[in-house]
Amino acid sequence: MFNKIIIIVSALLLLLACSATGPKFSQLESLDMNQANIYIYRPWAMLDGAAAPTIQIDGVDRFDLSNGGYEVITLPLGTHKLTVKQGAFMSNWRAEEMTIEYEFEANKNYFVRLSAEFNDVGAYGSVISVSGVYGFGLIKESFALSELIELKKTK
């Protein structure tokens, strides 16, 4: 029994250590002329909770996105490619690489959501199987703002 408690406490500490630790979201940042603000965020989830996948912009690694975190990037108007990939050494992010390409307009806010949600859990004897659904895409501002208020900046 004592061993189970140690394992559970260790797992919880590991999940908490991998969560975003920056300031909590409070308001949208001001827009810059001829630029677009892109809020890339990841609601807190148990599935792959300790992982921090890397976000690439136009093929360049920009930051690792922690569980329960967000980051704001400013891009010039035009078409840009946003990609989620495995992450740094020893990352346990299990999803395949996901990419969106979009033409961003100047003086606008955009919201891109990365999600990892349980789909099915099963057990056969001592073998446990867990599957999930991953998503990466543009989200409406009203929905994004309702989720962002619970998140912290990743850096």
C-alpha cells in the first residue's frame, strides 16, 4: 500500500512540474500595425501531461508548449506554417507531427489550440492500454478566451 502511495505522489509531482509556470493569462496583448498576434495554447490534460511538444513557425523551432500553457507570437501578414512536433530529448509526446498553414491578416488576433484528450482506456490482466485524440487548429476567439483564463504563459 505504501508503495502505491509513493508512486501516485511521484506521478502527481511529475505532472505538476511539467505544467506551465509563467504568469496567468489576464488580457489580450495590444496589436502591432501590420502584424498578427497568434495565441498558441494547450489546455491542461492528463493525456501526455508531462510532455512539452515543440512548436515550429515556418520550419523554425520557437518554443516548447507546456501542459496548461500558452504563448503569444507576432507574425507579419501573409501565409505561415505552424507545426507541433515531438519535442526535446526524452519528450513523451506521442502524437504525430501536426501542421496548419494559414494566411494571417494584419491587426488581428488568432487562436490556435493544441489538445490531447483520452479516447479509451482498457485493461487486460496487468496490461493497460490508453488511447487518445490529438488536435491542433484555429479556434474562435470567444471559445479560446474562455479557456485562456485558466492558463499560464509557458516562458
